[in-house]
Amino acid sequence: MSAEAMEAFAREREVEITVTGRRTGRQISHPVWFVQEEQSMFLVPVSGSDTEWYKNIRHTPVIRVAANGTAVNSTATPITEPDRVDHVVAMFRDKYGAKQIRDLYPRHDVAVQVPLG
């Protein structure tokens, strides 16, 4: 599924993630921007570690990523090392533009890796 998922997501500007609410246990979906590298998708929470969906994956790391009829269930891994977070943010700047990332993502203290394989 990995190569097919990577190719399907590569054409998209955003995907829908579904995570489990840490208090309610309900499935909660959000559209998010993303980048891909090797066999993984990377996400940057808009408000960094204060973002609710990020807090939810810290509690329950199961995540579903979907776009354009393709969906992948995976395990999200928080990235907190500054060098790795900076690398993901740089990929976001390359894909979406430095101004967009500066204006829409004020805090870059964490990122998330979602293996697609």
C-alpha cells in the first residue's frame, strides 16, 4: 500500500486526519497540510504542542490519513528533536511557501511522522 498511498497523497495539498479524542474516545477528523519523505508523511500542528489533535495522538497514537479516496491507518510518532522539527518545517516551506508557513504556523516546537508502509 505504501507506494500507492504515497502517489495518491502526492497530488494533494491537504489530507484529512482522524484521531481519537483523549477525553471522549470519539473519532475526530481535521483537514491538515502535510509533506512526504521516503515512506512517511509528516505533519506540523498549527499551534505546535498546544494543538488539540497533537495532544490526542500523544494519548492514542492511532491515526487515519485520507484524501481523494485513499486512506491509510497508521501509528503517529511525535517528533520533538529541534533539528528534525526544523527539517519538517523546511519541507513545509518548500511545498506551501515561506510566507504561508510563517503566517499560519506560528509555533514550530513539534512535528508528527506517520509511516505509510
